Amino acid sequence: MTTHRTYSYLGPAGTFTEAALAQVPEARGQHWHPVHNVGEALRDVVEGRSDAAMIAIENSIDGGVSTAQDALATMPGLRIVGEYLVPVNFVLVARPGTRIEDVSLVAAHPVAYAQCLHWLSEHVPGHQHLPAASNVASAMGLLDGSSDADAAVAAPGILEHHDLELLASEIGDNANAVTRFVLVSRTAPPPPPTGADKTSLIAELPDDHAGALLELLEQFSTRGINLSLIQSRPIGDALGRYRFIIDADGHIRDERMADALLGLRRFSPKVIYLGSYPRADRQVVRYSDRYGDDVFVEARDWLRALLSGAPEA
């Protein structure tokens, strides 16, 4: 008897999150469970209703997704096991038979609308914006009659699921916009390193003093580790208290990364390890020879020899 795995994602069908989940080979042919928000997706994983959840974590235009970062910081028992990149572009859709000349009221999620504003101003001059709860909701309102809009801004995937008129495609103002998604499972050992890996974690400062953030960053810089993301989020227990969301190039099984995490653990009152996983771009992590694994191993062997009383070579 074959047991199907369940994957939660921000639904309904046709979202960018669904497009990210479609990139996961092991998720194909399995049960995909649409949910209403990131918190629900992650609770599904923690409470065992789903094997993994796909969530958006960062956008090249808007930066980190705060709701996802805060959820990962406060919900224990989770691990990031993979990341996936989805180009963010939009289509303008309408009820069948509608022409773009007929459009005067456009439904769109506020973030999507802002990313398409220049195109809409040029090609649908004089239009008005009707805010929608999501990219899918903007289009669904056209079909179920709940929206007075003439057209909607939506993700291209909507056309695979619903009978809508495509008025225009690639209407986003930034052709290079990309959203980074992560696949999150319950706590498990990290996969073997590939040489093209990323480690995500969250750390807090021990106290608020001059140079505290520098001391945190030095745990990585002195070991030759590049940070691809560092973003502050309020802890919420007092004004001026922040946690830092960090993405570091490398894998926890790399000697330099393991050494950095040990240093960070000694420095920070709270470190949350989110996972080590293959980079979506598969770009091999390059570093100086003086930070190679053999250098760290030799240094530890040298120290052990000193403690044992062996003569120095």
C-alpha cells in the first residue's frame, strides 16, 4: 500500500506558492493541501497533518517576508530542507469576452498592484484600483460575481485552473523580480553537503551595547563565511529588542560553519538553527584555502596534542 505525502501551501490553486511546490520532485503526484496563511501551513507540519510546507521567505523587491520569519522564530520543531526561486510576474485577466478597452476597475492585491502600477498606468489609463485579499481572490471575484472589477491582476498559474480571458501577460514593472520559497519539514538531520549549500538561522544579541552586532557578525567573518541575508525583526518583548535572521553560505557539516555556530552559541542567548540545504541556484560556495576543512581539523589535532603532552612536531 502506497502512502501519499501531504504538502501544505498558500492556496488556492494558481498561486506563486503552488508554482514553487511544483518544482519539488518528491511532491509530484502527492497530496497538496491549500491553506490560508503561513502560520496554518507551518502548524500543519508541527502537528503532523502535513509532511512539509512551502512558504515564501524573501522577495527581491520587498525583502524578507516578515510573517514567515516571525513564524519560524516562534514555532519550534521545524527545519528548512530546500529553497526554490519563482520569477514574479503577473497577468491581467478578465471574464471571457472582455477587451482591455472595456477595463476601468482593476482588482489586485496591494503588493501586486504596486508592482504593476507603471504598466497599468500606461496601458489602462484612468483605471481605478479595487484592493483584493490575494492574487487569486482578485481573479476569483470576477468568476463568482463577488467583485465589481472589470479585470484582475493575478499570477500566471490562475489560467491553468480557471476559464479567464488573458488580456495581457508579463505586466510586472520589474522583469527581474523573484520570490524565494523554502520547503519546511519537521526537525530532522540535515542532508549531506553538496558544496552549494546555505545555512539559515536566527540569533539574538546578549544585550544592547556598542559593537554587539559587530561581535555577532565576526563569528562568521573571522571564519571566512559570507552572509547572503541578515535582517532584523523585533522580538516583541520590549522596545528596541531585535532578533536577526541570517542566511550564511555553507553547510553545518563544513568545519568552518560548525565552528562559527559554536562561537555564535557561546555569544548569543538564543540561537535557532533553521537548517542547511542546497542553494536554489546551485552556485558552489567559494572560500579561501585558509578556511578549508583540513585547516580546522589540523588546528584541533594540534590542540589535542598539546593537551596530551606530546612534543610539538
